[in-house]
Amino acid sequence: MYDLLSELIVYRSIGEHPIMRRLSSLYRALSEKERFGESLSAGRDLRSEECAIIHMLLDLATDCGFDKNLWQDFIAYLIAMTETPYTLVSERKKRAGGSVDSFVAHDINILRELFLWDFSSLESSLSTDHFSVITSYKAIPKEERIYNKNVSIRVRELSDSIRAALEGEEAVEKKNNAMLSVITDFYGRYGVGVFGMNQAFRLDEEKNGEIVPVTLKGNESLEKLIGYEAQKKALIENTESFVKGLPANNVLLYGDAGTGKSTSVKAILNRYYDDGLRMIEVYRHEFKFLNHVIEAVRNRNYRFIIFMDDLSFEESESDYKYLKAVIEGGLCPAPENVLIYATSNRRHLVKETWSDRSDRTKDELHRSDTVSEKLSLSDRFGLKIGFFKPSEPEYFEIVKGLSKRVKGLKMTDDELLAEARKWEMGGGGLSGRSAEQFIRTIEGKKV
């Protein structure tokens, strides 16, 4: 195996994966043991190393939801995650062409051998059956929150497609061509690497702002958000233009707390994920990484929304100036595949004081210039959508709509609204969030 991995060219980084490195070293050690002989204790060390490799495979399989043949799913995972100039071109539904095709064909032959790898000689040497178990594996059904469902679906589809393509051909060359066709088709439909396999991302400050996937996603949908039809329509139209490659605006969703601003943005991601939409959440203290984020996604074949939740600035803060520059693009224009969606309780984002109203103060002669500078931040958002507290009748409609999703709720509308009124008057307030909290309360009590 170590000889095969060392011969990879386009997919060379596959051999650098920790599992591959350790497995390759294990095969090398077994080869030396057969040639020169080893003590019994050395044999135990090799079995221990095999157990460690199996443990790593099981961990990855759990995180990514692999099943049936964990080894083949692992190889498919490596193929899906390997970003190279060739795979990135394939992501854009193009064939690289030229001399690189011969190197890709060379690597596909190796990847086919790895995909169909026979572990019987290894197991015979170590007197184990661990790889036989993982290549015929039955995974325990898992809750979605403990594994990455997006990766699981994509990788297992690729693994199944490669397996079917190889079973349908006899000649090696035809097997390789069939496998290559499956892989390039996969890249064209889903993309490659972390952006292709995942839906939402955040920044890891400990890794200097590295973009990392958010594996646990919510199931928000616009249909579940009751009311606010005009607001949802405006958000949908802008996002649809964006994912189609048409002109679209940065969006500011502003208004009262608990009215569904953040929920609407998350629901938009769920709706348009299959159309190539991705979302990166960036907090205010992470603005220093914004240029890094934009450059990382500039040439990818996806549409990225940079999501800034609960965005606002105090009077003494100046980070808003940096955000303005990023939105405008500076000397380097913002890429057409990136938009900013922000939510805020403030219409103008930057706190305005009474002293701002006066044109002359002891601190600054022309205060109106400062006011204009502050207000200009929100002007960078071409689409501003207001979300405001519902009226009492609207609040009751939200409560009734949410109650229909509760199984076995035995309350008349009059009883429900009477309790909802008590909840609202007791401090819950009039908002969609309050209505949802009220429904969870009565559901928990099994009224």
C-alpha cells in the first residue's frame, strides 16, 4: 500500500491523511517482519497499531455517518474532500484537459486499487478479522445531532456510485473510465472539499480565522415562520436572484427582538443549499478575518452569505468603518458570489445619541458629518427588511398556528388564547419567540 500511495500525483495529499500514513507504515512493518523476522512482542505491537487504525476509522465513520463498507466510504470521503486545481476545475463542471488528464488517469487506477483493497493478507499476518468487520458493517442508527448528515449523504452516494460502476465493467481500463466519470460527475453536482460537503461554517479564532464547518444545523423553514409574508417574499426574491447569478443586494433585517429575523436567514440557507448556497457566520469581533474569508471563497463555485447576527455598534466603537470598507470592496471589488446578510435590533446599526442631533458641540464643530458617517453603514445594505412586534390579534394567530404542531393538545381556541394572554401579560410580550416559548411550556406540561 505504501508504494501505491507514494505514486499518487494529483491526489497525492490522500497519502498524508493520518489513517493512510499509519496504515502504510503498518504494511511496511509487516513486510520487514516477513523478511527479517520479529519477536512475539513486536507482533503484538503491530496488532496494537492495527487496533488504533480501526479506532480512527470508527471515529471518522461515526462523525460522518458511514455504513456498510467503512473502508470504501473512507476512500470516497478522501476523494470528495481533496482540493486540487484539477478537482476545483471539475467543480465548475469543466474538464481540465491537456496533459493533466494523463496524471488523473494514473491516479484513478491507484484509487480504484485502494477502493477495492483486499485486507486478507494483513489479517492473516496479524491473526485478526477487524477489517473484515468494517468492510461489512452495520451502523447503529444515530440521531442527526451526533453526525454530519450532509457529509454522510454525499459520501455514501459517491461510494455507492463508484462500487456500482466498478461492478458493471470487466476490463481495467473501462473500470477506471467508469470510476473517473462518477467522480467528475460528483464534483460537478456537489463540489469538492469542505465547502462542497457542508452547508454552514464559522471561524475558528484559535486557528487564525480558519473556516470550519458547523455540523449541527437546525431545521428552520420559512413555512414554519407564521406571518411576515411580505418580509419573507422580499428575502426569497433577493436570495433567488443571488443563487441564479443575477444582481442581488446585501440585506439588513432589522426590528424588534424575537420576530424571526435570524430564523428567516437560517431558513433561507436550508431552502437554497441544494442550489449551491453556503453560509459563513462571522461575529463582530472576527471582522479582522473578513478579507481572509472573502479571498477563501472568491473563486469557488458556490454562493456565500456572510451572516452577521445581532449586529450593532456603540458610539465609541469604530469597527463599523472597517465593515463599510469590506462591503464596498476597497480597491479589490467584492466577489459576485458573496453577500452579507445581517440582523439587528437597530435600523441604523450604530448607536445615535442626543448630542448627534446638534450640529455644533464642544467636541466637534460639524457633528452632522459624524451623523452622516454613522448612518452610511446601513446604507451599504441595498435591501432593508423590517420585522416588528405583532399586534395582539397577530400574536394570537401565531399561537394558534404553532399549537397545531403539538400532538395531542386538548385545548379549545378560547382556552388556548386565554392562557396565551396570561403568558403575554406575565412578561412574555408580543413576539413570535414569546409565542413559541408559550407553546413549548404547555407542550411540556402536556396540557
